[in-house]
Amino acid sequence: MKKIITIGEIVVEIMAVEPGHGFTSAIPLIGPFASGAPAIFIDQVAKLGQPCGIVSAVGNDDFGVLNVERLRRDGADVSAIGIHPTAATGSAFVRYRPDGNRDFIYNIRHSACSAIGLTPEAEALIDGADHLHIMGSALFFDGIVSAIFAATRRIKAKGGTVSFDPNIRKEMLDLPGMREALAHALENTDLFMPSGPEMFLFTKAIDEPAAIAELLERGIKAVVIKRGADGASYFDRNGEMSAPAFKVEEVDPTGAGDSFGAAFVTCWLRGMAPGKALTVANATGARAVSVKGPMEGTSTMAEIETFLTSQGVAA
């Protein structure tokens, strides 16, 4: 099977127990949970039994151990996760507002993640990979961007493929070099996976059909739009199809999009029909939101099939 890799942040996530507005007073917290969008993505790939690995860095601390051992246990290649001798593992404190939106306090840029780059271990992982998944959230540091550029060139040169999930807030577009990094990722992607309006950050067109046509004309093989509670849609030069979301009780939405992306990319690389891949990915995302903790809801294929059966869908 093809080996999938990603490059980017690994963090712990610590959550407020009750909804509220920010962190200006002492409140009960729960955690730490293994997290980081690229880490969640690669953990889900590993749970599906696909060869995979991540280029990242953590601190020489318990938070780092928690993350590395979780990824290792679930089957990911952790050989290219560096251990920084002094910087702490990245962290994210999260509080849910009463309306469902979230407040974050991040310590990523100045954490061990700042050491992510083209180490010998990273180069070895890249050289053994068939597919690179790029996440916009990881394009915050020069070393990571350089590593992603190098991995893109090497993997594409040997006939491999690239998927790209922008996973980015509009405010991040003004970070130094961010627009150039995003443009490079889009230029080299085979499978583009935006969430709803994110697509229009990359197109001149401002309506969906025209934007899809514009993206496909650039040479992108397929576009998958994540629509949250409205499901997901797939587009390529042969046509389009959509699959509805599954109705579940939402406990924690963090990581659901990353889990969806991991499932779709894995199924796509295995040659699964797009409609079936969308259904599997929607089921994976549904299971992810049903559990508290960003990586706690990642699923094996057996668990996904059981879920689909419970929903009356042929597995």
C-alpha cells in the first residue's frame, strides 16, 4: 500500500470543562489530549491500517511522550519526530463559547515545533513516501514550509501525489510568506480539500460551480468540499457527487475535519469509488465529533463499518 506522510505541528490540547468566554479567570480544565491537525490526520490514517508517518518535533517532556506514544501505538511511523532538548511541546488551550464557537490560546510557534525541518530522519521518511498531505495550519514557520516544499518536489518527481487541506483562518493569510506557501501547495496538489468558503480564498470566481471549474482547469485532479453538517461533495472532470452527513450528538468538533480528510485520502489512494469514499469519510468525521478530545475519536475501518451498519448503510 502507498505510504502517506504529513509535516507539521504536534501539540497537546487542554480544554475548559464548561462553556464560557475566554480564560480570564480560574476554571476547571480537562486534558492533556494528543492533538495538532497534522497529527490527528496521520493518526486516523494509521488507524485505517495505511502505512504513514509524520515529520514533526516535540519537547523532552510528558506532553511529547503522550503524543509520540499515542501515534506509535496506533501504527504511525514516528521516526521523524524530533525531540527538542529545551523547548516545550506545543500546546493549545480551548474553551467553547455558549454559541459553539471556540476561544484558543496557542503555544506553537515558540514551542518545539519551531525545530521542524529537513533532518536526516525527515529526509528518510520523505524518500520512502508515495503521498504527501499538506495542511495550511502547518505553514506558519520557515523550516516547515521549506520541508514541505522539498517533500513536494521529491514525491512528485517519483510519480507520487499530493493532497492539500487549507485548514486556515482568513486572519492567517497576512502572516509572512503564507500566501506564497499556500499558492505553492495549490499549484502542486492532486486532491484539494477545502471546507466550504475556504475554496474562494484560492479562486477569482465567487460562486461554487465557477470556482470548481477554475480549480480543475489548473490541473487539480479532484476537489472535495467539506460541508460539516451538510455532508461533503466530490468534483472531478468526469462529474460530481455528494454524500449527506450522519446525524450524531456533537460532543467535540475538534479534529473531525482532519479525520474526514484522512479517511478520504486513504480511500482515494486505495482506488475506492468517490461516492463510497465520501460515505466512509463522513462516517469517520461523525464518529470523531461524538467523543471529547481531538484525537480520541479516530476510528479503525472495523469501527467505521459497524457505525455504517448501525446507520442502515451498507458497509
